Amino acid sequence: MPKRNAFRLQPVLDYREHVEETLRVALAELERLLQKETKTLGILRDRHVVSMEGMLGHQESAQLDVPRIGLDLLYIQSLEERIKVQEQLIASIQDAVDRQREQLIEAAKEKKQLEKLKESAEARVKQELKLEENRTTDDISMVQFNHKIRSRKQAIESHSEG
């Protein structure tokens, strides 16, 4: 027989807590990945700036090194492509973070609803226990009162007989 105060939706609440924690962990992992990829983008941009400055330096030098400038341009173009790809990757990860955050918010709401139901059920059980305790106390008081009445009645009867 199940405990009287057992919350019958406890398995569902446990599942919701598990889902929420799983989503929270997944969101944290996505946020770490986003941070890592954003840092990588910053490094690529820094390299791009340095390479542009280096190419400008080669162009302004007294001895124009056309093959070197050509290599600089190729490198800069490859950096620009990598930057573009990195920005797309970051946008994709950001979308995933946003979706994950929404799922987490929804899971937290569902868990909160079940927690409120549990609190209501616990309050109801507590109230029922209090009523039962009051009934028991009333019953005990009634038995004691009846016992006193019988005792007094017997005392009066024995006193009037004697």
C-alpha cells in the first residue's frame, strides 16, 4: 500500500528534474563552445590585421617585392575566408544556444508546475492529518468525558444505596 502522503506524480517530477539538468548541462557545453569559437574568431581577426599591416609594409618598402605581396594577398584572402566560415559557425552555435535556452526555460516551467502541484498535495495531506488528529483528540476527549460521567453516576448510585 503506498504511503498516504506520497506524491503520485513524483516519478514525473523526477523525470522533469532530470530533463532540466540535462538541458542545463547541454546549454553550458554550447556556451563553452561558443566562447571558444568566438576566441578563435578574435585570433583570426588579429592575424588579419597584422597581415594587412605587414602587406602594407611590404608595399611601402623601397624595394617592391611583388611575389611577397602576392603571397601576402593569398594569405589575407585565406584568412578572410576562414573568418567568414568562423562567423557562420558562431552564428550557428548562437542559434543552438538560443534554442537550448528556450528548451531549458520551458523545462523549468514544467518542473515548477509539478512542484506547485506537489506543494498543494503536501498541504492537503497535512490538512487531512490535522483533521484526523483533531477527530482522534475529540474521540479521546469524548471517551474520557463518558468515563467520568459513568464514574460519577456509579459514585452517586453507590452513595445513595448506602
